[in-house]
Amino acid sequence: MRRRSATERKALTHKLSADNLTLIRGERCLFQGLSFALESGGLLILEGRNGCGKTSLIRAIAGMLSLEEGTIYWNDVPVEKQRQEFHGNLVWLAHRTGLKGDLTLVENLGFERSLRAHSNEDPEEVYERLGIARLKKLVLRSLSAGQQRRVSLARMLLADVPLWFMDEPFTNLDREGRALVMELVEEHCSKGGMCVMAAHQDVEISVPTTRVKIQ
Amino acid sequence: MNVSMQASPGLLTGLGATTKRDLLLAWKRPGDVLNPLFFFAMVCTLFPLAVGPSAEQLEFSGPGVLWVAALLATLLSLNSLFISDFEDGSLDQLLVSPQPLPVLVLGKTLAHWLTSGLPLVFVSPILAITYRMPLSVVGVMMLTLALGTISLSLLGSIGAALTVGLHRGTALLSLLILPLAMPIMILGANAVSLAASNDIYSTGVWALGAYAIASLSLAPYATAAALRISNE
Amino acid sequence: MDGGFAMGGYGAYVWSCYSLTFVIVVFLSWRGRLRQKRVYRDIEVRLKALEDRE
Amino acid sequence: MWKWFHQLASPPYFYRISAVLAPWLAILGLIMIAYGTWQGLFVVPMDYQQGDAFRIIYVHVPSAYLSMMAYMIMATAGAIGLIWRIKLAHAVGAAAAPIGAGFTFLALCTGSIWGKPMWGTWWEWGDPRMMSELILLFLYFGYMALRSSIDDTAKADKASAVLALVGIVNVVIVHFSVEWWSSLHQGQTVFKKGTMDADMRIPLFIMLIGFTLLFGSMLLRRIRTEVLYRERRTRWVREMILSPEGGA
């Protein structure tokens, strides 16, 4: 068995689709009969007010929450039948960054590198671009929320995966930071990547976008 | 097999990385490692004060007291096994990682044992000597503690995973784990007692070893399943 | 008949066991019944309230 | 067979059929228990070794047996619920736990009352069976505590199912380790399982069946409550409750 390299993998087009999703959390039915399809180069935005179940939906798509009904497919194969393969193709970014406050930036990202396939990009260049190169040796606890956010963006860029999951990617970021996130998503999609985003504010972006509105 | 640089890292890399990260975190927060050890020493101090300092009494109750104290100290340290990962979102990252979750869990549990069980093993001789335990018996005690705390860490990780994110997690964890941990303590403490009375103690040691192997191969799966459930 | 109830001196033990069994069985089924009634009533109240609103 | 199984797992069907079944099980069980009790207390001749105290076995043995059977049911239901995602199975687990805990407590109490005249002590730490029962009681408590501290029913179901399965593996280990331990400490001479006469055995047999039936009826009633609660938002519950004749 030969593992596919990054370039080969990027040449392939991928497809993430969902069929008839229903999710019940506690007392509430968050959504019912929800379907969508997303192909390489596309962006899927889950919209809705705060607390409407966007986060639950994006967690369910990423395989962290079990659905009441419905199936999520990765390249037309149900995700539950190929969980490892699916997770090898995605990276997760959320409000809770998943970075350790007691460790430095390099230590944090080093851990991530040993779990996931990583791209050929030079980490130094990525740090430079995100404006966190100076902070490399600092413990994450001493960084501001916005800076920590940028570190988790760096983790995203250094992973060599086609599918980005972003839960509320704009919180804790200034205007400049928001523009940067947009730019990164555009770049990723133009290279054949795809992105699932949950956001409560309008996102203006020049990428083929599918919008799913949750009441 | 042509493993290109971009392929997902192998299982052992994932296991090693998780262990290494948790050890690093423990190194940066030594209090989390030291507190259970102080607790262990204090429980061992309480008993002679409560039942009297006569040599005979101490010799007789030593193995039992040390084992109960080790069990409680391990329980104390288990509490924090997944909580910080749950709170800062690292758990989400582990759940969506391409590595099999049981392997990562094993890595974390291994780190837990290295920072809680192993220090107990090395601190216990000091306390054992104050309980007038002969040196030959101290060796047996260290062996049973080493084997027993492996099982305790693994078994406890299931309980920690089931209670992570619950309001009353601490009390609940003890309620869930103590009945499960009883056999380990029975085997360990009695093997040491047998050694102290020059009896054949190998049955207990072998049984502890078997228990450790069984929990090494089964517990990570249960913990992984419990983590997926708790983090929903 | 007296001999039957005294159980050859073990009467207290035997009778307390049987009465305890009785008490626990009654308690368990009473609790089950109580919970059933409560759940049923809660659902009924909620559904009636929903119906009134519609 | 498989089809019938699936039909049974459908909540409305189960709810209807259990309403018919539960009272019959209870009546049949109570008749057998009444007969067995009368036989056990008054008809069966006393044991030449233990005197009349042996009559306690007619309640002790069934409760000890039910305490273990309830745990088996709980764990099996948990496994079925986790593997095949049948929701009714989780309802069975939730319903079995309190009854199982009740019978475990009863088994401990009757065992202890029996122990007093026989061993001269209310509690014998060295007896492996008593220790196993005690640990079983703790396991039930843990299971119920875990269930009640998770608000989301679906999550509570899955978490407690995992715990029940881990527990069942452990029950076996507990038993053997306690047995080894008590052999070291010269456990009191527990009565040997002597052969019982047929006229002593038959009432016990009747009691066992009677208690099982009664247990079945209690279990069914609690499962019905669980099903009703879990299905409270569905159409069939709505229609049943709002229909003029109701459906208690």
C-alpha cells in the first residue's frame, strides 16, 4: 500500500456532502433534514444567530457529535466507515484553540506536526506572514487572544490537508486579522482546498460559496 | 511501502508525541506531580497517629496503609488527566486527529503513570522504612506498586474520561473508580503482606502483572469511547 | 402454632428477613409507579399547554 | 425472529405490549411467591444443621440471584445500545439499575441477618460472596450517579453503558481476587453447599421463578416510564395522551 503524497492528493478533487441531517441536543431539535454538498475549491458557510446550533452542526460534520439521523459523506463514502482517513484530511480551528498555555509556540506546533501530515511550507515564512515570528520562544499564556488566534492559524497553514473547519474564525481578531483570514481561505480554496466555516456575521469573499442558514 | 514526507506520521510517533507533550506540561507545572506525593506521605503519617506507634502494629498494617494511600493519591491525580485538555480545546484536536484515539489516550495515560505512579514507587521506600518494613519486602512492595499503578492509571483514565466536563466530576470519579480498583489493591497489599510473613507472594505479583497487561490492551479503547461520548 | 412462629429461637431473624423483603419489593414497585405517574402527568401538562397555545 | 425483535424495539409497540404483559407477570409472580413463602416458612421441615434459620434462603437466594441478573441485563442492554444504537436498550439499562440496587441491598441485608445466628456476626469481611455483593452495590451506585449527573439523556445513556461494560469485566475479577484474599485470611467456615432435599429444593425453585416474574413486571413498568419520557416529543405519545381515553 502506498500513501498518496500531498501533491497527488491536491490534484484529486474531493467532495464533502451531507444527507438529511437531524440533530437533537437535550430538549431542542436544532435542525432537521439538512443536506449540502461541497467540492474542492468551495466554501461552505453555516450562518445563524448566536446559540442557534452552528457550532453543533460544524462539530457534527467534523465527526465530534453524533447525529440523530442522516449521514455525512467524504468522497461519497460515509464518514463513520473511514473516520481515520477523513480526519487525516481535515484540520480544526475553533474558539478554544487547543493550544497549551504552558508551552511555547514552537512546542505547541511541534506536537501538531507529529500527529498530522504537514506541508512543505517553511514554518518560518508562515510565522512571518502571520506576524508571530517574534513570539516563537514565548509561552502561549503570555500572548494576547488575537495572537493566540494567529498561532492556531499557523497550525492550519502548516497542515497538509484539503479540508479546513473554522468555527467562528473572526472572533478575537482585529480588522487586519479578519482580512488575513479571508485571504488565507481564498488562497486555500484557489489551490483546490475546501473550507467549512461557522460564522454569525456576514462574510464577503470571492470564493464559490454555499450558504446554509440555520433558524 | 513508500512513505512520503507528507504522509500522516506513524502510530509510535503519535504515541510518543502525546507522552512527550504531557511530560513537558508536567515539567512546567511541578505542583501537579508533587501534590499527590505529599498527599501520599500525609496519609501514611495519619495512620500511626490514629492507631498508635507500636512497632508490632506498624509492621502489621504497613503494607495495607501504603497501598491504600497509593490508591488514594493516584485517584487524586487522575482528576486532572483530561480536564485541561477539555477546557482549552486540545481534546477536540485529539478527537479529529488522524491518529487512532486509543493510541493517543495510551500516550496520555503513560505520561500520567510516569508522573504519578512512578514517583509513588520511588517515594514509597522512605515511608516503608518508617513502618519498619524489612528491605527485602520493600522490593516486593515497589514491584507491586509499579505494576498496580499502571493498572490504576489505565482503569482510572476510563473514569476520568467518563466524568470530564461534569460539574460534580471529582466526587463522581472516586465513586466510579474505587470499586473497580479494589481488586488491584487486594492483590498488591496482600502480596506485600505475604512477603512480610515470608510466605509465597508470587501469585499476587503474577495476577497484578496479568491485570496490567489486560488493562493495557483493553482500557485505552474504553477510554477513547468514553472521551468521544463526554466531549459531545 | 406458636412453635411455627418462634422458628425454634430463630424467629426474629427469619421474620425480619421476610418483612424486609416485603418492604423492599413494595418500595421498589411504589417508586416505579410514582415515577411513571409523574412522567405521564408532566408530559400531559406540557402537551395540554401546547394545545391551548395553538 | 429478527423481524419480531425489530418490532419489539419500536417504542409504541413495546409500550402497548408491555401494558398487557406487566400485570400478568406480576400476578403470576405474586402467586408463586405466596405459595413458595408458605411452603418455605411452614411446610418444609427444618434443616438439621441450621434449624429454622435456613428458611431465610427462600428470600436470600432469589434476591442475590436477581442482583446479578439485573447487572447482566444492564450490561447486555448497554452493549446492544452502543453497538446497534437501539434506544430501547438504553431505556432497559436505566430501568434495571434501581431495581438491581434494591435487590443487591436486600441480598446483603438478608445475608447479614442469616450470618448472625450462623457465624455469630452481622458482617463477615472474609466471605467472598458478601464482599462481591457489596462491591456490586457500589457499582450500581456509581452507575446511577453517573446517569443522574449527565443532563443530556443520549449522552448519559452512552456513558453509563460504557461504565456498565467495564463493570461487568470487573465483577469477575473482583470475585476471584476476593476469593484468593479470603483464602489467605482463613475465611470463616461458610456453610458447605450440602445437598438439599427435594422437598426443600422445590419451594426455592418456585420462589426463584416467582421473583424473576415479579422482577420482570417491575422492570417492564420502569422501561415503559423511560420510553414515555424519551419519546415525549413524538407523535404517538402526543396522540396517545391527548386521546380521550388516555393511555396510562
